[in-house]
Amino acid sequence: METNRLFLTQATPEDIETIMTFEQDPDNRKFVFRGTYEEHLREIDDPNVGIYVVRKKESQQAIGFLIYDLDLESERFELRRVAISEKNQGFGRELFNRVFEHAFEELHMNKLWLDVYHDNEVGIHFYESLGMVREGVLRQNHKEDRGMMDQIIYSVLKDEYFEKK
């Protein structure tokens, strides 16, 4: 997959350290689940999981990653994790537009969804700016160092995607 400025490569075992570095980055770690080496290795081997490293086309530099999980029977695309290290440069929007295209036009999914912690105000604003719909809240659903976290569910449906396209 690629965009004007980015290309995504399927992760290999050699990329796991890079992915874990993005997960542990202080700017990301509050808002992104962190996997173990073994968990990421299983994700790479799972045909229903997409795990990609995001790189700048110009420099080949890794600037992030994404992990998604497919439910083919129900045509659901769960965006489980995404992190971009270079903030406020439009890379996130560019990446999400490409992920929407991949989910709806290439994989023919009916729904793309994700969850976001209630204190991730930047993420919530971003998802809403993309036209994602707030579906509900999983109250105190995950324990983090900072306490029990609510997870807000956001989604976009295939029909909504094509209406806006």
C-alpha cells in the first residue's frame, strides 16, 4: 500500500523491534496498546491480521506502524493499533484515507472500527474530523498505569465511506 508520501510494508520478524519502539515512545505509549515480541510474531503469521510498517517514500525512514484485524464473515475491519511518530504533518490523515480505501474498496469490508481512550483528545478530534461516528463507550474497560480507562468506539460504514468519496 502507498500514498503520495508514504508506503506501507508488511512487517517481518525483523520489524518487530521497530514496532515495539513506536509502541514505547512517550508520545504514543499512553494511547497505544503494547505487544510483546511473541504477540507481534503471531500477528505476522495470522492471515486475518495486517501488520505494517509505515515509511516515508522519500527517505525510506520508518515513521510508524499499524495493525488491523479482519472478521471476514461479518465484513469488519478493526484498526487495532496505529502510531505515527511525526505529528502534525498530515501523515495520519494520509494514512487513514489509504486505510479506508484498502478496507472498503480492496477488501470489501462493511465496517471499519477502532477504539480510543477517553483521555486521547487529539485522537478523538482526529477520528471525528475523518467523519467517523462515535458508537459508544466501553466503561472502565482497560487498566493502565493512569487508572481504569474508558474506550470509546468509533466507526465508519461502507455506505458512509462511499457517500463522502
